[in-house]
Amino acid sequence: MTASSGRAVHAPIAQVYNPVEFAAEVKVASTAFDELLSPKTAWTDCGHQDGVRIFRGEPPVLPGRDATPGPSVLPLVRSEIVVEDARPAELLACVHQAAYRCLFQPRIRTAYYLRRFSMFHNQFYAVVSFGKGFESRDFVGVQYARFFDESGAEVSSPSERSPRIDLIFASVDDPRIPAQEGKVRAKYWHAGFRFTKTKEGTLVQSIYQVDYGEPIPAYIFKVMWLEVPLNISRLREAFRLLGFPPYVLDPSHSIVMQLQSFDVETRAVSMSALVVRAGTFTIMLDSKRMYKQGVFFSDRSGPAVASLEIEEKDGNIQITTVESSVGHAFEL
């Protein structure tokens, strides 16, 4: 969505999740992601740096892509690291929450959701900066999460103990978000994270290849070639120091999340949602690092608030919705 100036702006938040769009792009990206992380794909092991094991490889040729990447395309890289004492759902929250993501991907200047298709399936707009004298790159894409149970079967929603979660990114062409003045439209060729539970914590695997839209200076190309694989090392350090931001588990699909924000400096969280059925959802909190002193609600508003049952359970916030709150919104 754009303003009259042609600049991207936030899309209005609907009362329910938006109808799913860009399914074909997500399918192509997901299939390629699985192929790149399968044992069949050959990679060159480039050793370790800052605790990250780095691999370089040749990408599969996807529909509409040149077989030989041009000078604007960063080489394909795969990187791996174990984040100790972390669960896949906790690391998903770190990557999914844009404000937290800026901690370990500092080139991100802005990022926000345009449309929500489900709790963890969104269309987004993001801007990445390389410094003065070089045009920023912006992305219009979809991020899509997949959840798996202990048997390896895909399931519809995550749990606190999900053994594996994938978060996949796909660029999309959307005429509602035209080119922005002073920015070059970049596109993901391959991008995503796989979080897999291990004895020590969680194995994080990252796949990344991007087309910056126009050729970039050799020195910036080299910086990004070296910097991108180490993002997950910065993620591990942010998690070690701060923990994970709050996230919502809603197995009964009792709410439609409308807005959710997190302030890195104050660690304040705000959320607004619509109740769509009676059920229970949980706001998962990091009481070991992020909220050692507990939390309090500074504001509760909306017509559904009076009928919500809110209680602390195992260090988290459990909220029960009732039939009388269906169709009404609340803010916390």
C-alpha cells in the first residue's frame, strides 16, 4: 500500500487475517529451501568463524532466474551454529519480531508487516542500508513459518517444545508496493532459517542469497559476503544476553493478532487482537533473562478485556477467552 507520495505505508489491519496470497511463490521458495538443506546438495565447507560453520554452494535455478547470477547477486551461503539453552520457538520469536531482529541484523533500517495471513505468515516491507553514498535496498516479501512434531510431520501451529521450525522468506511482486524513491528493489533468491532442537539447545541453519537489483561496489560486495553468514553468531549473542522477546502460542486459534510490537530498550510489549472463539492462549515470557523481575500490565483496554481471564502460569501469561468476548477486540 502506498501514500500519494509513492512511499510505502502500513496497510490497514483487518478484523480477521487477510486471505492468503502469493502461495505459488512460497511453494517455490519452500521447495528450494528443503532441497538446499537436504543431504543430496553438495556444499563447500569453508570452516568456522565466530563459532559459525560456513558453507558455500551453487544454487538451484528457479523459474525466472538466470542460470548464471549477475554482478548484483550475492553468492549462496549456508551457515550453522548451536544456540545453547534455546528452543526453536524462542529463536523463531527473535527472528519474527522485527525490532529484535535489528539487534543481530543491524543493516535493517525499517521493517513492518503489510498483511497478516496467520500468526506466523505475513507479507512484509523492509529496508536495508549500506551507509552513506550508497542507495538503500528495499524488499517486499512473504515470511512463512512451518512447524513439525516429534515424528517429523508438519503441524498447523507451534508449541513451546516444537522440535523443528522453518522460517522461509520469498520475494513477491506486488503492484500495490511500487518502487520507492531513493531505494533499489532487492529480491531474495534463497532465504530462510531452520531451527532444530538438540541436546545442547537449538541448531540454527541459515540459507541466504539475495539479488541487490543493481551491481554493487566490490568493497561492499566483499563486506556482505563476509558479514551475512555471521548474523547467526550475533543472534546467539543477543539471545545469551537478552533472552527472547514475548511470543504467543494459540493452539485453539482463539484470537486474530492485529498488532504486536516490542521495544528493545524498554522491553515493553503491546498487542491488540480480536477474539474469534472461546479458548486459551499463552504469552510466553523469558523470566530467566528478559523479565527477571516479572511483568505488569500498564494498560488494558477494548470491549473484550472485561471478559478475559488472565493468570500467571509457569512464568508465562495465560489468557482464556469466553463466548461473550467473541467478535470483540482487546489491547494489552
